[in-house]
Amino acid sequence: MNTQQRLSKELVQEKFTYDPDSGELRWRKSGKLAGTYGHTLGYINVGLNYKLYKAHRIIWLYVYDEWPEEDIDHVDRDRSNNRIANL
């Protein structure tokens, strides 16, 4: 099992809030948007526990209580559009 699979829904929901209508993942403590735009591939990357994760994968875990086993991507190909309906 890799480190990414060890993230739990409880940890993710403790650290973040997520708005499915806007697709925004925010730090629960500060209310600030979580992550930075990755210029190479265009995904939003989030640092958590000294590791980088793609925001859309954290969101999938937050909503569905499981780490995506396979690749997931954005229906509209806009990698910054993290609305759950777009993943």
C-alpha cells in the first residue's frame, strides 16, 4: 500500500472543507484555498504531511471515502475544475 492510500476520509475532512458546487478545497483552519496550480501538468497540487497530492484525488476521497485506485481526470479537461460532477 503506498502512502497516498493511507490517507483517510477522516483526516481529509479534518484538514479541509470542500464545496462541490464551486469545486474549491479549502484549509479548514484558515479558510484559505488549498493547493497551488502546477504549471507543468495544470493540476492543483496540495501539500499534506510532507507529501504532494493532486487536489482532485483528495476530493474524491473526501466525497466517496475511497482513494481512487485508477487514474481519474476532468470531464471537461479543465484540470482546475474540481467540481465532483466533473471528476
